[in-house]
Amino acid sequence: MEQPYLAVESVSKRFGSVQALDRVSLSCRRGELVAVLGPSGCGKTTLLRIVAGFEIPDLGSVRLGGIPATHLPPEKRGVGLVFQNYALFPHMTVGENIAYGLRFVKGLKRGDIAARVESLLELVDLPGYASRRPDQLSAGQQQRVAIARALAPEPRLLLLDEPLSALDVSLREQLRLHIRRIQRELNLTAVYVTHDQEEAMSVADRIAVMRDGRIEQFGTPEEVYEQPRTAFVASFFGRTALVPVRLAAPDTEFMTGRPGPDALAVLRAESVRPFGPGVPLRGRLEELEFLGHAVRLQLRGEFGTVWATAPRTEVDAWRRRRGEMVTVYFRPEETPTVPAGSHREE
Amino acid sequence: MTRLWEAVWKGQRGTPAWAKLLVLALPALAFLLVLFYIPLGRVFVEALRKSGEGDAAPALATLRDPYFWQLLRFTTVQALYSAVGSLIIGFPLGYILANRTFPGKQLVQATTLVPFVFPSVAVALGFLVFFGHNGWLNRVLFALFGLRVQILYSLWGIVLAHSFYNAPVVARTVHAAWSRLDPAYEEAARSLGAPLCTRFRTVTLPLIVPGIVTGTLLAFIFSFFSFSIVLALGGSRFATVEVAIYTQVRVLLDYATGSALAMWQTVSSLLAAFLYLGVERRFITGLPLSRPRAVPPLFRWSPLNCALWLYLALLLVFYTGPMLAVVIDSFQGPDGRWSLAAYQQVLFGGYDRRLTDTPGQALRNSVTFAAGSLAFALPLGTLFAYALAHMGRAARGWGARWLVLALETFALAPLMVSSVAFGFAALRAYRTGIMASLEITPQLAIVLAHGVLALPFIVRSLRPAFEQLDRRYVEAARSLGASRSEAFFDVELPLALAAVLVGAALGFSLSVTEMSATIMLARPGLNTLPISLYQHLAARNFSAASAMAVLMVLFTAAALVGMDRLARRWLGPR
Ligand SMILES: Nc1ncnc2c1ncn2[C@@H]1O[C@H](COP(=O)(O)OP(=O)(O)O)[C@@H](O)[C@H]1O
Ligand SMILES: [Mg+2]
């Protein structure tokens, strides 16, 4: 198998009493985009800063292209970094910002630099913006300039720290596709940090789900979605209920609500339906939300709270049944389970 | 038109109407108009009025006088050198304060407040005792190498003292700019491959330039308008415009030349004020840092850290030397032995009563003047700062912005206008013309003058507090049923209380350390602590002056610590 370009091996970092990273391992192959996903404060930025060289890990190592890089200073790593709030130099124009990293590339002529700046601006859909000042741009435009600036010296690895978190939803969806397109076009190796599960799923080849300084699961988007290994990972994606079940005979005997459960069934709203076949769950219809394309039901029973999805056409019927006892069904064969021990009361 | 009407009378978006704000600003404006602008205006009139047929007006005659140009040249040149000196001494300190931790940092940081609370005449005394002909430095040099250096009574002595006095100002502004610099910029440059020196030159330096420029400009302005240090260290040969005004008026009694100089000095100080405010406004603040700056310990070994240690050590000698010299000098008798004679002399008489007041009297005067001036300036300044803050917030369009800037300049001018010129103006105004009929006593004159000078300090420390106050607090209070003024007293004022106290402390120390305007207005029986000190110093009685300085600093420090205690008790643990 091909050697990964970036290899983070068992890295730990502590700030005073906070264990920001606890034996984190991560790898990223050439041309691959790895998303690091986790709630705020779980250590994503710290991990990125260690890869970029701004922090030295207490333990563990970082390798770039097979070469040990743990103690290499940032300016020698050839790692591009897109900051959370962009950090565009406020005293330089857009063009000067992008050209900044080219000053340190040997053998570039003035004309080459100008041409390269213009082609980068085209790449990020901002042709002709070179003479603007950063504060004259919208947040979305600044974001794209930040990407162009990081790409200018042709880094072998691009790091993005929540690049879209300051933007509004529709722009976020548009720009993440844009970033993905650029990454594919240039065959970039990239680590993309985000706290938005949908964003991670949409851009990444592989996702590392982090929690409290640890990586809980590292796999393709399908894997982390369909085969979550822990309750935390399972509940990170979508509206999900974790229901204790006993795995007496797999597929046939999902017995809910009994003491001493073996496992937690991962019941995502979209795979629980108000009709069979499947394992029935009976509870009181507490709330319902009309989502446009469907109706989401919230039930409360002895198993806890569960969400189910009904067709949009039935919204009136369900509204009338609010407060009544209803039955919903899930199919054991398409329901992942996670070990009960991984459950944590929030 | 209706929008203008609404802005003026009804107020918009939760800000009070301009008309109401102007009413709040009015008392301070009137106070300054009567006690500051009209007196200065009269000086202008005197300076521009021909005394007789064929004579030129004094202000114009002065322009033809080579003495004036020489004076101006010396004033400017020494201020330029002093500004550069302050930058050289202060910049590394600003760097260290923003980028390193070390034991005693708090103390060093606190001492950068020295220029604001320390009377400059005491600095002059320290320099005389430390660098003087028989000073400590020369005694050490003579003992070691058998030579003496002549530093004082020269341009360089003045420049050195000004640099000593103003370097902390530069350190403060550089420190502030540096700690407001988001480390992400330097990190971005680093990740793009920039080596240390390039990074500093292309990213760090341009972004902290506002701090460097404001600090150096302040140092230049303070040195340009410095009075006591030049008076004490200039000897008979070196004088700045400030000192020349004093000499003309109080020694030579030439009021015509005095008013001409005072007029030009006022013009240049207003220019300086405008320049400073223009530069200061370019400070872009408010953006929170994406992460706090790393402040590694200074103890870690690196060539830069070693250089910084060396620098700090030199700074320690440079700063504690003169101060220590003063303390030790105050305990030495004329024969060089330890003695309390100096204290006996200043405390219990044995001095010439015609020369100066007793310390008790001087202390009493200082306290009275400070308390009296705060009683005026604090309420006036608070209301004015409040009005200015709200106007600044609501200002849209250049007309409104210019009005705010003009009001601000109007109130801040006393900070920048030469104090000697102002003291002279007050002296003339209170004795002649309409105001003579008010029969302002000399005591009241000094109190009012200190009030005028303290007002801008109070406005400056309070305005940002009111400006930064989240207006949602007020909106919350009002939505809960408080009236606008109740919201002010229940919410805004308590939240700005810390700044009010800072303003009060600044005003207090200004009044206690002020010498240039006071010396123009003072007369026997009304001398303050710094004037008493200067009179001992002028009489070449260094021990007595030193004893006086020690007492004065102890008093000022005790008063400021007391105010700090009080503030902490009021504000509670935060
Ligand atoms: N320089 C630092 N000093 C002290 N604590 C830090 C520092 N950097 C990060 N932390 C702490 O480490 C934890 C992880 O932070 P971070 O990596 O920024 O999380 P994320 O990017 O996932 O939100 C947080 O608890 C944070 O407070
Ligand atoms: Mg982060």
C-alpha cells in the first residue's frame, strides 16, 4: 500500500491541566482529503497546529512525505494553512497577500509572480481582485483569497481550520463544493477541520471523528455513518436515538427497554418509519416537525426518545394524532449497534 | 430633512438625541470656554494688538527676532532627539512586555505609568544628583578612571532626561499595539515560508506601526512642551519656548513678549494635538485575537533573550540610579555623613521663609487644589465623555463625524496646549478685563486651572468605557421599565465606575504633580509640593530638595494606593 504523505503518530499535547490531544494518530495519503470532525474544544485546532509546526507535541511524532518533521519549523514544512478567521494581512492588497508566499520561492521572476497571482485568483473565481484590500471583500471572498494565498507557494499539504465556519449556510454549501473541486483539480493532499458533520461528509475522502482530544473513529464517510464504532460517533450524525437493546439472536430478537442491555441500537430518524416491517416501538407522539420533504415525529416511550420520519403528505394526519400512542418500526438488518459501554450521559 | 430632525431631536436606534447629548456636554464646554478659551483668546488679542503707532504687534515682532527662531530651533531639535531616544529605550521594553513573562513583570509594567504620576521636577532632581558634576556617575567614574563627564547643562542632558521620562510612554503604546496584534498574521507568514527577519519587517512591523508612531509622537510632543526638566537642567544657556515664556513673564515681567510667545506656543500645541488625534484614530482596535499571544518566559536561553536581559539590567540601572540617588542624598548631611538634617530642615523650619512654604503648607495646598479641581472636573468630564461616546456611536456621514472630532478636540486641547502659556493666560485673564470683577482668588485660580487640565484626562479615560459598553445592557434595563436616566445611573455609570476612578486618579496625580501652569499662578503661601521642591533645587540645596522629593513621592504613592484600595472596595472582587 502507498505510504501516506502525512503521518501523525500517537501525538499527545497538554496545556496546563487540559489534555488537548491524547495519543492521536492520523494519516493522509497523497491527493486525499481527510476531515477532522469534532465538537468545539476537542483539540482539532491543536492537531492542525502541530501538523503545521506551530506547536511541538509532548509525545509522538509527525512525518511529512516519510521524513520526520516533528521539530521542523513551520516555514520549512511546505504546509499551507488556511486560518479560521483567514488572517489576511490587513496592510496588503489581495494581490500582495497572495504573492507573499512567492517571495520565498527561489528563482521566481516578477512577471512569473504576477501571472501566478492572476491564475490563482481565477482558480478561486476572483479574477481582477488583485488590487483590492482585504477589508473591501465579503467574508466569502476573503475566505477564497485565504485559500489562494495558502496555495500560492504550492504546498505539498494544505490544512484548513474550519474554513467556512464564519459564513452563512448557503455560502457554506457552495464553497465546500468549490474547495473540493480545487482539491481534486490540483490533486491536493489536505486536512480539513470542521465541527459540521454534513460538511465533513460532503468534502472528505476519510473522516476522523474526535472527542476530548482523542480520535474515536477514522474511516470513510460511509463507514462512520453506517458502522459507527461508538455511541459518540453514532450520535454525531443526524437526529439519532440510541436505544438499549438485547442482542439475543441477531436480526430477530431486538428486545428493547429491558435491564442489562448488551448494546445500543443506532436509530437514525430517516430509518425509523411509522409502518412495518421491523421491530415495533410504541410511544406517545410528543412533537412533530414539518421539514418540507418529510415529517419528523418525536416519540417518547419506555425506551426513551426516538425520532421517526413520515411522508410529507401525511402531515395533517400526524398533527391530529399529537399526544396519542403510536407505533413506529425499525429494521434490525439496517440498524447499526454500538457497545453499551460507549454511551455517555450528556 | 426629517431624518436630520429625528437624529437631532428624537434620537435613533437606541441612542439619545443629539440635542440631549449636547445639553449634557454643555457644562464642560462652557467651563472650558470661560476658563480656557477666553483667557487664551485674550492672550492672542494682546499678542496681535499694536502697542503704539508704528510698532508691530508683539506676535509679528517676535517672528522677526532671531532669538525666537533660535529658541524654536532648539526646542524642536531637542524634542526630536528626545523622541528618538525614547523610542530606542522604550521599544524593546514594549516588546518584552507584550512577548515575554518574567518575575517582576507586573512591577515593571506599573512603572511605565511613572510619567503620568511622577512629577518631572523630581526626575530633573534625580538627574542632577546622579549625572551632575559631583553626581554619582562622576564620582564612580572619577574613582575608577580619574575622569568626569559633563552631561548636564547641555543638549544631551536634557535629551537624556526627556528620554528617561518618555521612554515608558513609547513602551506603553508599543506594548499595547503588540498585544493587540493577532499572532495568526505572523503564523500565516511563517506557514508561507517567511524567515524571522522578513516576517518581522513585512508583517509584524507594519502592523504595530501605529503604536510606534503614536508613542514617538507623544514623546516628541511631551518633550516639545516640557517645562520643569528644561528649567532645572537647562542652566542659563538652554531654554525651550515654555521656559522662555516663564522667564519673560515671571522674571523679566515682559508681558508683551510673553503673550507673543504664548500665542505661538498655543498655535503649535494645537497643531500637535490635531496631528496626534489624526494619527491615533488610525489605530484599528476591537477585533478579538484568534488566540492569545504566546508569552514564553524570558529565562529560556536564546541569544535574543540574553540581549533582552542585558537591556533590562541597563534599564534598571538607568531608572533606579537617579531615584536611588535622590533617596540616599536626602539622608546625607553637608559633610557626606548619614543624617536627617535635610528632613529636619524641610519639616521643621530652619529654612528661609521667604524662599518657600513649609512642607506642611505645600502639602495642604496640593491636597486642597487636587480635591477642589476634581470636584469640578469629575462630574463635568463624566457627562461630557458620555455625550461624546454616544455621539461618536451614532455619527453617520462626515458632518456628524467632524462635529464629534471637533468636540473631542475642543475638550482635549488643554491636554495638549502648553501649560505655561495657559497659566500665563489664566494669570492675565483673572486679573484684568471682565473676569477681574469676579475677584477670583489666587487659590481658586489654581483650582480652576487644575480642573481645566484634569478634564481631558477624565474624558479620555471615560469615553472608551462608555463607548465599549454593550448597549444591550441599557436596552435591557429600559425594556424592564427603567427611564433613560435611571438606566444611566443603574447600569452605565456602575459599569464605567472603574474608568471614572482611573480618571479621578489621573486627575489627582496631574494636580499634585503639575508645576508649569501652577508656577505661573502661584504666589508665596500657595506653593505646591513640586514648586517647593523646585525652589529648594533652584537654591542649590539638593539635600533639602531630595528630602522634599521623597516626601512628595511617598505622599503621591500613598494617595494613589489609597484610591486603589477604595476602588477595589467599591468595585468588589472582579
Ligand atoms: N495555547 C493554549 N493554551 C492553553 N490551552 C489551550 C491552548 N490551545 C488550546 N488549548 C485548549 O485545548 C483544548 C483544545 O483546543 P482546540 O484545539 O482549539 O479545540 P478546537 O479547535 O477543536 O475547538 C481546549 O480546551 C483549549 O482551551
Ligand atoms: Mg478550533
